[in-house]
Amino acid sequence: MKLAVSVLLFAAAAASSQAQELRAGTAQVVVTPPTGTPMAGYYHPRASTGVHDDLHAKALVLRQGKTTFALIACDLIHLPEPVVEASRKLIESETGIPARNVMISATHAHTGPVIPGGTSRLVFGGKEAELAQAYATGLPVRIAGAVKLALGSLQLARIRSGAGIQAELTFNRRFHMTDGTVGWNPGKMNPRIVRPAGPIDPQVGVISLETTSGAPLATLVNYALHLDTVGGLEISADYPYTLAKTIAAARPAITLFTLGCAGNLNHIDVKSAKPQKGHEEAARIGAALGQEVVRTLDSLETVKPGLAVESAIVDLPLASHDPGEVAWARQTAATYGKPKPAPFLELVKAFRILDVEARAKQPLKAEVQAVRLDSDTVLVALPGEIFTELGLAIKERSPFKRTIVVELANGSIGYVPDRKAFTEGNYEAVSARCAAGSGERLVEAAIALLTRLER
Ligand SMILES: [Zn+2]
């Protein structure tokens, strides 16, 4: 009898130490679209003519005890809900990882393919539409493929995390102007600029996965800086391409880049007249950010892993418009891609009205996901282009020491400005499909999930 009890106790101890062992696996697959595929990112159609550097879907799978979590970072403009759903379904059926434990994020590369789904602006005809649709249809198989490969490479691992600071690369792109308005991308050296209308988030989130003997497996980087530094017609992952190369030179492992809350941030320094577009600019940013990551690697801390995932669906009210504006919106949207398109902000408003109309009063469904990696470190995923004020609010109120907020993850509901920006107006506020107050609801939902994960 005594023997049986001690055997049982031994078994229980083995199970609990097993539960604390973390395993990690990584993989990447190429997701470069065929030449000629329509490219994303701007309010005018354009097709790719070649490839500067390949796009990837990069996967990191973590397993601890009975919990498995998959993070996929894609070099793509966004991932509409149908693509996320199809990818998660495939991942769940082929690997057993529950859909809710999967975080699929887009880096927001503007030199990648259009991913149809979710907005009327990206509905067009002809061969280009076929290429774009074929790409989107094939994407879940590739994303699930990356997860399967990562799962196949699981090995005992340790996690270390920390944060660097890089305040020189990212800028708030909204400005108080001398006429009292809030300008959006007002142009370099514009004498009417008074001051930025909001903050930046200079934090560089860094998480390292390594073998128990310290060999690097993956570096996870999070930074709030919009990806639109390259331009042109060649496919490119933008600055994360050089970022990954810079880190790999110091530490041979896969780099997964996730975008912080950068809805109102970009790389344009209005105080300098220097042009800031092209591969040289992307390389400058990627190298500087990569150097900060490498510097930070030495100071990362190891704490007890404690993998857990929580998520919630938040209903967000839709932006409102006058029913009389719908006919105007149709006419205006019809000028998109034509020789004489309507002015930019009118196109932005017209497509917003059409997208909101298409929802037939159904609120936007926003998934908020929170993932505890260790007792100090959490990831929060939000499904849109989120104003940096909202990301900062989550970081400030989080009960965890290190909170990384990933935008454009698990869906793509468009811009989510903070309440203040809705009253100030201009591009993001005109474009937002959600109503004022939606961003603050996401913050509350995130804090509720983080509170549940704190123990
Ligand atoms: Zn953008």
C-alpha cells in the first residue's frame, strides 16, 4: 500500500515537471505571389513586375503540458477574417492545435499581394482578380504548412524576453497645424506643422527561444512602425527583410516580426528634407532596428514559462453615415482606378460607407487574444490598424511586466483610432469602419483577459 502511494506521488511529480517543460519549434515557408499579381497598399491599382526579396509565413509553435500555441507572422498587408478562419480550421484539423490557440498576424507589407476579402475596394475584375483570388485561396494551406513543419521540429526550449528602445525610426504621422486642423502626412518641412498630434511607442519587444543549452531557435521582434518604406512594383517584405538579416548575422535563427500598434505611425521624419523611399530606406530602418534587437539580446531575462491563451470576441459599433450618402458613395467609388479618380479622402469615405452598408447593421466582430508566455511576458493580439495610444494604454494597464501588443492579428477590421482622433478627423478617422469608442473597448477587453491570465 505504501509503495503504491509513493509510486502515485512519483507519477504526479513527473507529470507536473513535464507540465513545466517548454518545447518550441519554428519553420518558414515562402508565400511570394506570382509576377503580375495585384499589389496591396495604395488607393490605386498596380501589379507586381518582379521580386526583390521573398515573402514568408513564419511559424513558431510552443508547447507546455497540454497547451500548444502557434504564432504565424506573414509578410502580407493584412489577413481578412475568411483567410484567418480557413487557416485556423486547417491547422486544427491537421495538427490538433485548437483554432483559438493560433495567432496569425500580418506585418502590413505594402509591397505584397492584395488579399481580397473584407473590403469593396479590392473587388475588381479580369485576370488580376483571378490571380488575387487564387493567391488568397491558396494561402491557408501554406500557413498551415508552416505550422506543421514547426510542430515537427519541437524540442525542449527556454524562453527569454526583454525590451529595447528605438525612438529614431518611428514618427506620429498626424500633426496639429497652424490653422487649427489636424493634418495627416502633411509633407516634409511643411511650415504649417505645429507639433505631432500624438505619441510614438519606441519600445522594441524582443523574445528569444533557444535550446536548453542556449542555441538560438527563434527571435520574436515587435515594433510599432508602419511598413511602407519601399514602394515600387517589386515584391518585398519591406524593412523586416533587413531586420531578419541583421539579427541572423549575430544569431543564426529565424526572426518573426510582428507589428506593434502603428495605426498612426510611420517612418517619415517631417523635420528632414531627405527623401525616405526605396530599398535603401527599408535597409536603413531594418539594420537600425536589428542592431537594437541584437543589443537587447544580452539583457533578456529568463522566467518560468507558463503558457496559456485567452480570447474574447468584442462587438464594435459601426461608423455612421447619412443614408442619403450611399448613392454618392457608389458614384465616387466607381472612379477608383479610372483616369480621373475622385480626390483621395472622398474615395476613402466612399469605400467606408459601402463597406459599412454591406454589413447591414451587423456590428464588427473583433477578436482580442491574450497569450501568456511566461510569468512576466504576454502577447496581446488585435485585429486592425490600431492607434498607438491604445497600444500604450494596454501596456500601461497590463498587470504583466512585459506586454507586447500585436496589431493586424487574427483579422483585419481596418483603422481603429482612439476617441480623440475621431473628433480631430482626417484620414484614419474618415476610413475607420468602427465608431468612436471602439478602440477603448478593445483596450478594456484586453485588460480583462490579461487579468484572467495573471495568477
Ligand atoms: Zn498601410
